Amino acid sequence: MNYGVGDSLPPFVVESASPEAMKAWAVFLADPNPIHLDVDVVKAKGLGDRVINQGPMNVAFMINMLMAAFPGATIEAMDSRFLDNVYGGEQVTAQGTISAVEGNRIACEFTLDVDGRGTVNSGTATLLV
């Protein structure tokens, strides 16, 4: 397959960040932070009125986008920056573009965007295809 600098990667859309999934992630991340589980705690901390998605789940959305764009590839390096939270029930879209192609290495820039609020995470990745 031919890849070119500036090519857009197919978006990966999550229709609704699931509070039920947050409960499961809290278990296998060993992260009992109540902001992921209890809306009353979120409200008491002044962080909004919905539970907050775990950061690793947000990163997983971006990894899913990369792996769907490059089936069978290996992520050699990845870096991302958290800019804002994803709240329960929000629609998120991971998307990206190719920023460099060198042999079987492809560099990408990507974002995770919340519908109606904008970018909540951005980063770069290098994949071996």
C-alpha cells in the first residue's frame, strides 16, 4: 500500500464514552479514583456533572485508530498530551495524518476530539508497517 505525507487516517469514532466501561477499566487498571465512578465526587470536586474517562482509555481510542489505519503494523513510538477530560456520554473521534514516510516507518500526528468541545488529546506516533 502507498502512503504519503499529508494523507488523512480514517477516523475512529466512539459514539459514547461509557460509564460502564469506566468501571471495568478501573478494575483492570487498579485505579479506584472515584472521579471515574461516582458523579457526586466529580460534582463535589467542581469537575463537572459526569464521570471522567480514564486517560489510558483515551489513549486506547487513539491506538485503535492507528491500528485500524495500519493493520498488522507495530507502534514503535507514541507520545500524547492530555489537554482536557472526556466525560461520560461524550462522543469522541480519534483522527490523524501522516507526517513522514521513511521506508517502512510512518510518522503520524493525531488528535482525540470531543464532539462540540474540540481537541482533548494530541500526539505523535511512529509505526513500522
